[in-house]
Amino acid sequence: MLPFASCLPGSLLLWALLLLLLGAASPQDSEEPDSYTECTDGYEWDPDSQHCRDVNECLTIPEACKGEMKCINHYGGYLCLPRSAAVINDLHGEGPPPPVPPAQHPNPCPSGYEPDEQESCVDVDECAQALHDCRPSQQCHNLPGSYQCTCPDGYRKIGPECVDIDECRYRYCQHRCVNLPGSFRCQCEPGFQLGPNNRSCVDVNECDMGAPCEQRCFNSYGTFLCRCHQGYELHRDGFSCSDIDECSYSSYLCQYRCVNEPGRFSCHCPQGYQLLATRLCQDIDECESGAHQCSEAQTCVNFYGGYRCVDTNRCVEPYVQVSDNRCLCPASNPLCREQPSSIVHRYMSITSERSVPADVFQIQATSVYPGAYNAFQIRAGNSQGDFYIRQINNVSAMLVLARPVTGPREYVLDLEMVTMNSLMSYRASSVLRLTVFVGAYTF
Ligand SMILES: *[C@@H]1O[C@H](CO)[C@@H](O)[C@H](O)[C@H]1NC(C)=O
Ligand SMILES: *[C@@H]1O[C@H](CO)[C@@H](O)[C@H](O)[C@H]1NC(C)=O
């Protein structure tokens, strides 16, 4: 037996191939019953062993190989090889022999483990020691005795590589989805924020989060609205509020003067008036309210916008006072012969710019004699003709304002009443001294 055949079992395959080509029987074929004494080519019967025995052709055939070729015997045949040929020991028949592993103690541990200093087997971390063949897109996981290549979260294995999963295709987000390498993120439309599950969107209460409303804020789904307090209007920017100038809207808001204030307005009245029902001005009766400065000897006379203190005794010689309002000229006094027998003081007030003609004062005769006739006239104080008398009947007449007058102004009119009785040849004259205060305003 040739040494190479026994020490290099890897070459047996080649030999088997060559044997087939040469039409030789396999060694197994020799395991035949005793009756077989005929052997195939290259074998001869060996009666001792009762087996077909290989013939060494290199010895039996002269010049089995010619020239520089050397003869190599083998089962059932022989080979001629160049003398320089190395002994064949691999399938490819070429290349250097495999490197011989460096001399070391043989690894007594199972695959994936290695002995430590105490000679016990510990797991080899193939991932840490770069002993794995995971792709760059893959993650290496060490396992006891081995390792595993897996895709990171959010990646999926397609072929050999890990590919990002587009989670946005699966409608995870209520509003908007942004795919990221290995993950995704949900986003919400303006006015919303991510809910606790990071997927749904919940309304943001902008009012609680510093919405820029100047005055009032109303949250609504996805947005907010600014509103203003009464008396303010929302600016075009939608946030700020500006005061409404109510006074500019209408001149009828206030009877006298409108004053705009932040968020509101107020009506003001001139001196001597008080506000009535927020917009009207009402004359203050200083005489009634006691707000006057009149003395004991004076009588307080109220008029539109003010008052007057008049002396209670207004009688001038030869007249003598007979009551608060009345002065008499005694018939016994010769100076009284051509004078009205009495002068009665009256006071009244009218507002400015009354529409005319306007009845302002009615005169009524007090002493009525049967068949008497009373005539009325304006004896003094009407030089402009602002008033006239309209006789109503024998005992009364009306003072009429003929022209619109504007105050503040004051008339002192002597209204004379002449009483006549033709039967008794009686004629008497009395005067009503009427002071007319015209207020400065139409109210
Ligand atoms: C939502 O995202 C935040 C920030 O990224 C994270 O801390 C939280 O755990 C996430 N919540 C859920 C339910 O995923
Ligand atoms: C008014 O005076 C006239 C003329 O003197 C007289 O005729 C008439 O009766 C008087 N009327 C009254 C109601 O006194």
C-alpha cells in the first residue's frame, strides 16, 4: 500500500473517480462469495485470502510509464505522473496546502465557548469581538454559544438588508405623520397638540396658554376667539380692543354733553342742573333743596339753571307792602292818584328757543264786579315786542311769547289790568310785575 493513500483519506474520492473511468471494480466488489474466482481487470485471484487482489502494474508491466513519467500503482490500475508532481492532497489539485493552525492547546469547549483562566467554558461574545457576519444594517445579539443578526426596531428584513418601515402608511397618526429612520412621529395641526398616546391630537386651550387676547378669550375647537368687553370693539388684528366712542355715534345720547370714557360714556349737565335718567338734565331747584344763599329777608326764586334772591320787601314809595308779593298805593296818598293801585310781583322761568307763539303766563282778574270789564296790556319791559297779550275773556288774558328768545336773559314785564265799570263810572288799574328768566338752555 502506498503511504499517501493511507495518510490522506481526502484523496479517496479522486481515486474512486479514476477507478470508474478505468472500468475497475470497487473494493467492495471483492466482498464476494468464495465461488467467485474471476477478477476484473487489474485484479487477480488470491486463493490464500480468497479475495481478488490488486495487481501492481508498475511491477508487472515493463515500462508501464514512459520517459520522465513515474508509475504509481493503485487499486485496479495505475497512474503515470510527472516525476516532479507533488503528491495530490486537495480537490483542486493546486495552491498551497492550508495553513497549519498555530500550535495551541486544543479548545476543550463546545462551539461558541472558550476556556477562561480557570479552564471553565465561557460564552464567546461574537458581537463584541467582530466574529459575526451581521450586515451593517443589522444588529448583532450575542447568545449563549452563538449570536443572532436582527433588524433594529422600526426596520424590517427585506432580502439580506434591514429596511426602514414607513409607519406612516399604517395611519397611526390622527393628523399628520412624519416617518423617521426606525420610527415615526405624529404631528398636529395648529391649535392642537399631541395627546398622551403621542398619536391623537387634542385641542389646545389657547386661552389658558397665553393667547394674545387683550380682553376676553374664548377657546374653540382648534382655535380661539378674542372678544371685547362692552364698550370696546375688536381691532382688525383680532386680538386687541379699542374703546368705542359712543358719543360720536349720536348726538342724542346725552341731552347736554356726552363724555366718552374707556368702555363707556357718561352724560354731563351744566351747572344748576342734575342728571336725570342717565341722559336728561333737570334743573336743580336750589330754593327747594336749600342749596341757596338767600337771607331771611329775601325770597328765593328758582329758574332754569340757577336761582335769585330777591328782597322780600320790594315795595317802593309811595307803595307799601301788604303781603309778600303785593304792594299797594294808598288812595289817601295824592301821589297814588295816577298810579296803579297795586303792584303784584311774580316770577317765572322759560327755556331758550321755545317754539313760538307760546303761551307763557295766564293773568286772572281777582275782583269781579258785575258788568265789569278788564283790559290787559303790557305796560313796560317789552320794547322788543317779544311778547303780546291775548285776551281770553273779561277776566283773564294770556301772555304769549311771540319770538324765540335765547338765554340767559331776563325780562321784567309790567302787565296792567284795567278794570272798568261804565255803569258805576269806575276805573281801576293794577299791575302784575312779572320777571321772566330765560334759561341758557333748551331744557
Ligand atoms: C410620548 O412622547 C414622549 C416624548 O417623546 C415620551 O416621553 C412618552 O413616553 C411618549 N408617550 C407614549 C404613550 O408613547
Ligand atoms: C264782558 O263785558 C262786556 C262789555 O262790558 C259785557 O257786555 C259782558 O256781559 C261781560 N261779560 C261777562 C261774563 O261779565
